Amino acid sequence: MSKTPPPRFVIVQQQPDKRPYIWSAVGVAWALSLVVAWLWSQSLAAPKLPRLSAELDQTKRELRVRSKALEQLEQREANLQRSDQVSRAANKQVQNSLAQREEEISDLRADVAFYERLVGATAPAKGLNVHSVEFTPETGGTWRYQIVLTQNLNRGAVSSGGLQFQVEGVRGGKLAAIGWDELHQKSKAPAQDYSFRYFQQLDGSVMLPAGFTPQRVRISLHGENAAIEQHFAWKSGVTVTGET
């Protein structure tokens, strides 16, 4: 009896594909692990969060307080700097004023000392007076004059007015007088102003004509309450004092 040959094809029932389920399970497990890790880390950090938040708030408050204090200090420093600048400027102004006053006092003392040497401490009181006259030659043919006026009759009063003079001498063998206008080589030359309490030195330059030999000077003072004429001998380069 012959054997039946095995079948060429075998029918096997197909099983469903389980790979999608596996990958889904893996994904769910991974997500659950993340959730568990987050919850675990939160459980560890949660006890410290309130304290850290409180410390942060305290630090912010302290920062605001210190910032405000710093602003106040900066404003105070700026005010002090401005005050220091004002004080320095005022101090400098006071020092300048004091130096100016000291200089004025020194000048007044020098004037008084010079005035005392001029008139003498025991000299009799005089009103407006020409104390001295001096002529010195200059380059170019001009003559430099210095005339000192004094008064000690009314101490503290101001003497003011105008000064003119003429030079008397010889020209061409004849007596001649060179007037104020000719001495200044201009028509209607204004008088030289003076104004002083105790003394004043007036100076200037005049021109003598060629061929003229000076011998004396006649000085005229015209003020509000005075009209004076005084004569002085001409001596070149020598201070001449006296009056007529």
C-alpha cells in the first residue's frame, strides 16, 4: 500500500501584528517616567521654594532701600559740591576785596606820609597852593613838567579846578612870555584839571620856541572858590619851591 505524499502547501492561521502595541507601551512608559521624574524633583525642591521666595523678596526690598539711600547720598554730595564752590567763590571775592582795601589803605598811608613830608607836621595851615615845580628836558625838544599842588587848610575838603601856566623869559633880546596855547602848540588848549584832598602831582609836556631862554614860570589856578597865581624861577631839572 503506497504512502500519500505530504502536501505542498500548509495553511497556517495568520496572527495579528503586535509591534504597534509594543511601541505604544514603550511611549506610555516613557511619558510616565517623565511625569514621575518631574513629581520627584518637585517633591525634593518644594520644601525650599517658600524660603527662597521670601529671601528673594527680602533681597529686592533691601536693594530698593539701598538704591534710594544711594540716590540721597549722591544728591547730598552734589549739594555739598555746589556749596563748596559757592563758598570758594565767596572766599576768593572776600580775599580780593580785602587785598584791594589793604592796597588802598597802603596808598593812603603813603599819601599821608608824603603829604607830611611836603608840608611838614608843624607847617602853618594853607589853602590851595603850588608847592613845587620841576621842568626836565625830553628827547625831541619838549620839556616834561611836574607840578605839585597842596592844601591843608580845610582837611578832607576836595579842591578842584583847572591849571594853566606861562613861561617868561627872553627871546631876540627882548622880554617875552610864552602862553599856555603856544606851549601846547594849539589854539584854545584846555586847562589841566586837578581834584584832590591833600595834594596832587600834575605832569605833562610842553614845547618852548627856538631862541627862547626861560627865566621863570607863572602858574594860574582857577577853581570854584579860588583863583591863584604863583611865580617860580626856572631851573632845568631842579625842583623849585616857593611862591610870590
